[in-house]
Amino acid sequence: MEMSQSTKKKNEILEALELLKSKKWVDLTHTFGPDSPHFHAFNSAEFKTLFTHDDGFFAQQFTFPGQYGTHIDAPIHFVRGRRYLEDLELKELVLPLVVIDKSEEVKTNPDFTLSVADILEFEKEHGKIEPGTFVALRTDWSKRWPDVEAFNNKDENGNNHLPGWGLEALKFLFEERKIKAVGHETFDTDSSIDYQKNGKLLGEYYVLDQDTYQIELLTNLDKVPPKGAVIFNIVAKPEKASGFPVRSFAILP
């Protein structure tokens, strides 16, 4: 008996799943709690036990801002009239992953800001960055987690010193390379020094103004190759949300 078209498709999907599960999976998500590093304007998370097993079941209540722990920023987070989290399509959340490694530079310069020249240098070694990709900036800043003081890296005047994307680099990636989304290991898209200079997060506004999303506070990018992996950004679907903690992971080639 000839196999139906739907059965063939089902078998292809199951075969694809079997292939994916044979590969290495890397969790790109921090475990977070009330004592975790977070954006300074937010209150710390609160975890409350509502019922214990002595009551018959274990249940908790969680209180935290949408932008907490490893999280996704929807376009509406910075830009009026752009999409909420619920409006993002499922296929947007699964993308080819490119990782630009600048961890060595950050070791000696915590104010490192990615430039167009850095991207071109990456492409000389790894080839042109393809359209529709998710580009992550690896700085190894995530290795400071969960030490709040080390993560914030404040100077004697109370100013943070954290690395990030330069605005021109972001424009190059979105406008010239036609990428889809970005991610990084710090609280913000912009480096702290750029924020202090500009008085606002120009890079973060620019990214979200492309009507796309970004993932912040990623980890384990040192376990992912420069090219060839795929990132999955699995997230809850709260109503009219600007962002939410995400479970991001990569499947390696």
C-alpha cells in the first residue's frame, strides 16, 4: 500500500527530531532567583511558597519584571506601536545562530563596544554573515553570574562598565547583512560607556525599532561554534507583554 502524503511528512518530522536529538544541545539560559543580577531600576524578584506537600501539593507565586533573568525583549519594549511578545511568530524564535567572540578583548577592556570593523574581521575568518540569522555577541560576561557586584562592575563613581554593541555595528548587521535578531550576555544592548555618552540606549531602541526581538543575559556562548548552530527561544505567552524570561538553547551541528 502506498504511504499517504501526510504519513510521509510525519515520518520526515520524526526523522528530523531523531537527528536533532542526536546532536549536542547547549542551554543558553541562566537560572535566576531573588538574589540574581538585574537591571538597576527593577525590584528584585520575589518567590513565595503558596502551598507545600503537607497541603497536598507544592505551588509557588513568582513576582518579577518581564525583563528579568535571561529574557526576550519584544519590539514594544522600547518602540510605540510595535509588536507585543504574543505577536512574534513561532518561526521567528528559531533561527540559525552566529556567535561573534570578543571575550579576549573584554578581559582587558570591559567597556568594549563592537564595531563594523570587528564584524568584518569575523567574516574574514568565518565567511559572510547570512540573512535571517540570530547574531550573538560573546563576551563571557555571563561567567560573572550570579555575583551582583562583579556583574554590575561599577567604578568608584557608581558607573557601570559593561561591554556591548555599537550602534553602527547593529545598523550594518540589520541593513547590510539583513539579520533577524541579536542577543548578548549583559543587561543592555549598548555598552555602558555608550549609554553614558549618549544618555540613552540608542542601540537597543534601534534593534527593537526593526520590529524584531532580542535576547538579553545569555550564557554558555563559549560552548557554541561561530556558525552552524540553531537557537531556540522558548517563552511563555502573557497578554500584551513587552518581554518575559525565556528558555534559550542551541543545537550544535
